[in-house]
Amino acid sequence: MELVHARDTDPAWLDCQAVEAWINGHQVVKDLTLRLMRGESTAVLGPNGAGKTTLVKLISRSLYPVVKPGSHLRLFGSETVNLWALRQRLGIVSSEVEQRIPASITGRELLLAAFFGAIGLGRDRTPTADQWSRTEALLQRMDLDGLADENYGQLSEGQRRRLLIARALVHAPEVLVLDEPTNALDLRARHTLLRTLRDLCQQGTTLVLVTHQVDSIIPEIQRVVGLQNCLVSLDGSAEDALTGPRLSALFDTPLAVVQAGGYRQVLPG
């Protein structure tokens, strides 16, 4: 089945053209061209080292591309991004975010601080009644209202992950980017999280799932982009992309795919 992208008149929320980037004198992106559309939930798939986390860093603006002719990186149509304005439209959950969170902060404070673009509440940060209300609603939506006063360090991996997603949703962003969201989760926590992601998609959030785990790709994902060496080597509908031959080529190993309930499981080929 041929993938039907959003109309050309609809701006891409991410538009990379011949992007190049370096970290500590090492070229990590050479010639990345990729457009991701609003309303088109996408999985960015690839083996470890394929450039998935590098792409997330480009999106979060913790890594900037080289400025050169014929190259651009646009977020919501603009190459010049105000980070505060970007938070209103784009939510990101990544290991980079997780590493900044102190173990002693409570879940409620972590969400309230997000309204100020901060990790914690200081003396100059007083949440409004509306922000309190939205925080309580998000805690309930993520089934975390009973844990709101627990310290972050006391929560399970699955609870932390749901809390970070709740934090990314405080501004009701159009797009939510999740970097390896099911890593280190047991089966119960994984299934709970996947149900949450399905609900978000069904309620209109454009989800970008960055992962190496095919079995974490929910049925609502419409498009799959495969990365190798931070270059697009696979791009198509989930139906066309998530097959044994295409995944074998992407991961450079023989693979077979079985499907049940809209999910896919990868087996040795």
C-alpha cells in the first residue's frame, strides 16, 4: 500500500535538507534530508548507533547543524526558533531530559515547573490556578495521581516514563517526540505505556516514536523512517516498511515478522 503523506500545502513540522552536524570535531550527520508532517504519527527506527538520538538532539536544539548553502533545518516552518515558543508546540522525552531530574523532586512539582521551562519551582515561580488544575488533570490522565507526592527517585521506571510524558504534555503540544520510551520497562509497564501512547494518538497528538524495538510500534503509527548512519534508508507506510526483507536490510541481519492485534514481533530469519 502506497503511503499517503499530508498535503503539500500543509507545512512539515520538521524539514531537514542536506543537514550536516558535528560533535567535538566528529561529523555525526553528513547529508540528512527528512520531512515529518503534522498529523502523521511516525516511528523512526534503526539499530543502535544509527543516528536516532542525534536526530532527537537536532530537534531539541541541543545540537545545531552547520550553516551552509542548500542546507536547512526548519521546525514548524522556521529556521530561527524561539525555544520557549517551541515548547508550546513540541514535547520531547529523552534520556537527556531524564538525566537532569533530581531524585528528590516530587512528580507534582516536576509537572508544575514545566510551565516555567524549569526542573523545579523556585521562589519566583508561582503556578496559577489553571496550571495547578492542568497538572492534576495530567496526573490523573497518566494514572499517577496517587503518586504525585512521591519523590521521582522512588518511582518505578514505568511510572517515571509516564511522568515525563505528562511533563511533556503540559503545554498540549502538537507533536510529541519520544526517544526509546519502552527501554528498561517490564511487560506490565510496557503495555501500560503503549496503551497511553495509543490514547494520545487517538486524541490527536502527532507522535514520533524513536526506537530500535519493532514491538513497541503501536498500530496508530502511519509511517516508518529507517535510519542508518544518520541517513534515511527506509521510508514508507508501516505496512510496507515493517516486513522481514526490509527490516533485515535495515538491521543487517536475517529477520522474520509476525503480526497480531496491530503489533509486530521480530524473530530470527
